[in-house]
Amino acid sequence: MNKATNRKIWQMPWGYKESLIITCGIVMVGFLLQLTTGSFNFYLLAAPVNLWVGIALVALSAASLWIGKSRFMKWFTGVPFAVSLISALLILCLIMGLTPQVATTGHPTTLFSRLGFDNMTHSWAFVFIYFTILLSLGSLIARRLYRFRWKDYGFYLNHIGLWLVLFASGLGYADMARYVMYVREGEVEWRVYDEHNQVKELPIGIKLNDFDMEEYPPQLTVIDRQSGEPQPVDNPDYYQIDLKSPAGRLNGWEIEVKEYIHQAVRSSDSTYREVPMPGATPAVKIRAVNPLGEERSGWVCGGNQAQLYMTLALDEQQCVVMTQPEPKRFTSDIEAYMPDGTVKKGLLEVNHPLRIGSWMIYQSGYDDKAGRLSSYSGMELVYDPWLMPVYIGFLLIALGAIAMILNGKDIKRKEENDKLE
């Protein structure tokens, strides 16, 4: 009879049942602590505390070598406990991904919030599982390094990389900071407003050389001249200006585009000409005909801060107007300065940030009302000094995976050669 089937629970060596029970116990202790004391303040681990915590984890992992041959340490660094911990972490991360995460403000009222589901990274259950994984993984690495073998280099790269990613992305979170900075053209700015609406000086300066925007062609619609509401009221008609399809229909009127100028300046009371300049605005010359054969023609312009709008009257109640063009692409030509004299220039746009030191600069916004005439650019600054260790960790994991694949092929080739002999 199989001895494994006769083994009683809590009888060494422990397996998946004991590992699952202990992991659930860790989570339950975390939830109880969450209910009694509130959320864990992760910012208490900001530098240099996180460095000392890292040293302590490494020291404890190394100290585990003194009891490395015990059954408890074999279980603590074994597969059943690792699978249970990772499963618990994945479940907590799944809850975090499916639940809108909010900052802790005041005392939570619902049980859902009190358990920390809407602020998972500050939940005691998450913190306990996270640190247990770091300690278990660190102890395993220390045990394998103590009996170092060159042929296990893939294992070392993979697990050390994983430990580094978990440590840097978790404990490094306390050092991460986000700010929004507004910089005017031709000026250098280094000040932001913090969460308390107080001015704060940053160790980074940004100069905005130029802000530029590309726009889609605007739309035309018919509005009521008294109320200003697009017509028909229940389901307004809009015509997207497109020179490839210059005909459309608006509230019963047939619209035909005769001429379109994307960057236009008014040259008289009723005409426009093309002048590429900051104050230019889209303008279109159209011909409108209703079912009775009545015809109206003229220029329509949406206007901006530099130019007045122009409409085309259809009758005493209706007129054709142009909507404001939607932004297609907006960029900021910037220079970033660091206290050590480092200067970096770049063209900032959405999804194309600029990195300098431990700072990432993202294009955030602009003056929506001014559009292309915006005199400033909004930028999000993210400070993350632990980003490089995370990248190094992922690189080690990738190298370890490649090494393990190559090592597996070598073992298979050796087995085939032994069979041939």
C-alpha cells in the first residue's frame, strides 16, 4: 500500500494540504489585522527603510542555511508551499484587477473596503503573502547557491531575477512619486502642486520650446439660431468634412463642399485664405440646397481665440456651423535638466515619454479651450528609482529561461547518444 495515502495530515513531510491550510491562515490573519488596525501604510517602507528590509530578507535567507537540512525548511522552500503562495498572490491580484482601486480616505464603511479589496497593495493579507514569497524564494536561492553547481546556472538566473523583480517592484513602490507639471512656452519650470495644493520644488527642470498640435478636419451641423441646439434635436445630423466625399446631408439640406482650408485666416468680411500660422483655423466654403430648390452658399468657420467664428444662415431659424476640430496628435519640444548638469532634449507626445535619470516624463494635456493656441503643456512626471532593477530582473529571467531550454536540449542529446552507444 502507498505510504503517501496513509500519511496523516500535519505529519512530516508536509504536502499540498498543509501548504494550502497555512497559506489560507496567513491570508486570514491579514484580513483580521486589516479589520482591526486598518490598511498597511506602504509608504513607511520608503528609502532607506526598504533597503534595510532587503538586507534583512537576505540575512534571514542566508541564516536559513543553519536549518537547511530540516524537514521544515525543505517544505518552506519546496514546490507545494510555493504553488500555494503564488496561487494566493494571483487570486489577490485578480481581485485587484477586477476591482477599482481607490486611495484610502477616511474610515471605510463597507466590509468589501474594510478587507482592503479596493486598495489591495495596502492590504495586510497582500503584504503578508508578498513577504512570505520573498523569504521562501530567498531561502531556496541561498540553499541552492550553498551547493553551487555550474550546470544550474539557468536556475540561478531565473530565480534571482524573479526575486529581484518582486523586491524592486514591491518595496520600490514606496519611493515612487507622480506629479503633474504645467510649463509655458519659452519658460523653465521646476515647481508642482502636491496633494495638499502646496507648491513643491522638484530636482528636475523642464523647458518648453514649442507646443504643436495636429487636428482632424472638423464637422458641420445645423443649429437652431435661438437655442443653439443641433438639429434635429432628437438625433442631430453631423457631416465630417472630407474632400474625397464632398457631399452630405444635414437636417434635410444637401451639403456640397466647394473649398476647404485647414489653416485659414479671414482675408475679408466673408472670405478666407490659407496662411499657416498659430492663429489659423479651419474654414470651408459650402453650397446648401433644400428640397424646394432654395440654395445658400458661403464660408463657415469654427473660430478660435484669434479669429471670430462664421456661420451660414439657411433661413430665419437655422444656420450651418462648424464644430471645434478634434486633436489628432499633440507634441511638446522640451529640454529636461537635472541637478548634476545632465540635459536631455526630446519631442514629447502621448505614448512616447522621455526618460532622464529616474524620471519618466509623459505628455499629459494642454489648454483644451485654446487648442492649437495653447500657451502651455501639461506633463506627468513619474519618479521611480527602482525601475532599472526591475528591468535587470526581467533580463535575468529571460536569460535563465533560455539557459534552461538549452540545458534541456543538451540533456536530451546526451540521453540519445547514450542509447546509441
